[in-house]
Amino acid sequence: MPGRKSSPLDRILGRLDSLDTVNLANLAQRLARERGLLETVFNLIREGILVIDASGVIEYANQAGKTLIGLKDEELGRVTLWRLVPGLEKSLPREAVQAGGSATRELELTYPERRFVRLYLVAFETPAEGEQPESAQRVAVILSDITEERVSTEERIESERVDSILLLAAGVAHELGNPLNSLEIHLQLMERQLKRMDHSPASEKLREAVEVSRSEVGRLDRIIRHFLEAIRPQRPDFQQANLLAILEESLTFLSGELEDRGLKVEVETEVTPPPVLADPNQIKQVLFNLVKNAMEAMREGGRIKFKFRDDDQHVILQIGDSGHGIRSEHLGRVFQPYQSTKRGGHGLGLMIVQRIMREHGGQVGIESKEGIGTVVTLQFPKIDGRVRLLEH
């Protein structure tokens, strides 16, 4: 090629016919060393690199490429990329696999494990003496693992969607407060007017109706106020907290309702759980939501069991109930807003639980079996486990 500087190896290869046996052996050793060096470099690259021929047979794959598509060493040179990545060949324009052509695709691979991959193909020719033109066509394929990027994007979109729903719900709840205030003012005026009237049976009956109305307005106002407190994102006020003490306070507050429903409560802990960094009020909100869900899923005589345990990095609280359970087809959507399995449920409770746990650096998981019950697992990071040096 004009203008290209030849390397010492190129110059040697140009005199190949004149080399003696010793020089040929030295050249073979040098080529083997350079091939080994290139193999090492290519295997160190995090992106997968493949070379396929015109029919799609994989002629070369570095280690990352083999890992991403599940290619075994013995399959190299025998299987096609189209078989390992079904549907890819049909999605590519013909020009993409002809010399000078290129294409980009994003794929979801399910084997050997679920990954999102960005795939870039560029076709080129490797003409050799006596080789047919179509046989000289090859395609270099670059595979980039974008699983973390894709998952992070999906989580951000989901977070933005949840935030917009919460903002809408908060706006509706706030607007409901205005007519309630107006009703309260007019009821107060009516009550004052009734005090000036004679104590006739009709006025007494009207006075009772006003008292009932004021009581209901007050109840609605409390519901809205608590709802707004629950859904408005607030920064946790982190402090060293005892989860067992928070649980005991929450159960004390709910004891009357638990007794009215005839439900039994059991708390099991071998040792006092170690303290965690948490906002006690927000953790109480988590427990209220979960216990309410459990109560509504059970009949009289049901049982709620709380169990503490810990490992090297986490304090774990499991909450199990003997309720009717959740159907498997509904289980994957329980954290989504307005996805409720209860009549009249708003479907925000578990979403709020998940948001609070994430803000605490923890996780929440649910296992359920229809007709047997549900177990919710709350996982909190230990104070001394938030930062951990990884082993070399």
C-alpha cells in the first residue's frame, strides 16, 4: 500500500524464499511469540471480539467474547454466530455483512446468563491467493456488556415514574384539603347557630348530624395528612437505632387493632439485634404498612411472626403472616404503584416501603404462597458494614 512503512517483519517476509532453515526456524519462533502476545492482549480486553466468515462461522473469539455468548473452545470454527444469537442474522441488512458495511444492535442475551449487550459489526475482506471473493468476506464483531448501564437506566426511569405518580397523588390529596376546610368552617357556623336555638327534638337531631359530619371531616383530614406524610419523599434523619425497640413501639401502637381482629403476634430473636443507622419514624412507617397488609390478609385467629437474624453485613427482619398469600402472577408487580390485590387498596403501601428501604441502603423481598401466607424480608446494612474493603 503506497505510503505505508514496512516493519522489520514485513521485510523479512518479503525475502521468505531466500531464508535458510535456521532463519526460517527463528522466524517461526518470532511469529509464535507475536501471536502469543496478541492473544494475551486480546484476552485482556473487556469487550468481546469475534471474527466470523461469510457464512457466520466463528473463526476467532477472545475470552470475553466466548463468555458473553457462551461459546465453548471446541465449538470455535464449527458453530455460527447466528445459532448462538438467534434472530441476529435476519435483523441485519445485507450491506452490513459485505465489505465496508457495518451495523449496530442492542441485544438481550439469556444464555449463559441474562445480559444486555451492544453489538457492533464491521465487514472486511481478507483476500488470499486462490481464494474466491465471497470466501474472503469476513466480519469483525465487537460485543460490549451494557447490563449495568441498561439496568441503571431502567431503575432511573422507574424512579422518575414513581416520583411523578407520588407528586400527582400528593397534589390531589392537597386539593382535597381545601373543600374539607370549607366544610369544617360551615359546620362550625351551623353548630353556633344551633346553640342559639331551642332544644327541640328537631334541633337536637340536627345537632347530632352536625357532630357526626364534623367528626367525619376530621377523620378525612387526618387520613389526608398522614397520606401526605407517607408519600412525600423526605430525607431520612439517620441516627443509631434499635430495630427491636422500634418494632415494640409499633406493635404497641397497633395492639388495639390487632386484638380487635383476634390476631396473635410472635417476636423471635435469639439475641438483641445490633443497632443500625435509620430514621425511626420512617421505619415505623414501613412496619405499619407491612403489619396492616398482614392484618388485612388474615381472618380471626391468624398469626404474625417477626424474626430477627443477622450476618456479617446485615441485620435482617422477617415478617411472616398466615394469610391467604399472593398469587404468583401478582407477586412480580407488588411494588408497582396502584397494583393492589385488596379491594379498595390504593397500591402505594409496598411502593413506599421499597422507597424507604432503598433510601436506608437496604432491600426488601417478598415470598408468598397462595393459601399459606406471605413472608416479607427487610435487610438493613450494619453500621460497621456500610464500608468494607474487598479482598485482593
